[in-house]
Amino acid sequence: MSILITMFFRSDNQKIKYPDSVLINKPITNFNRCLDMIEAIDLCVQIFSPIEKITSMKDKIKKVCKYV
């Protein structure tokens, strides 16, 4: 029995392993090949923003950024 996996490296160089059986029907995009490159977005939130709105925004961002 052989178990095949694919290893990905996050921007912080953390290794993430996925079984190929999980990835077989998933699209994979290679955004860059250089570990020194990273995309960052500064997000400013007013100090008086309700925590519920901040939590909701955080959840929506996580849904869009599934690859992180």
C-alpha cells in the first residue's frame, strides 16, 4: 500500500501536507516560486467598531482566503 502526499510551503515556510486523494479534484494555483515574496494587506478598523462586526469581517476574509 502506498500513500501519496503533496507538500505545500506557506509564506512562513511552514510545511502543509495533503493526501493526493484529497487534492485530485481541487484546483491548485502557484502564485510565486520565491519564498521571499509575500502579499500583505493592511486593514484598519476603527477602535469603536463592535466586536461582532470585526468577527464577521474576519470570518468573511477567511472564506475568501482559503489557501492560507
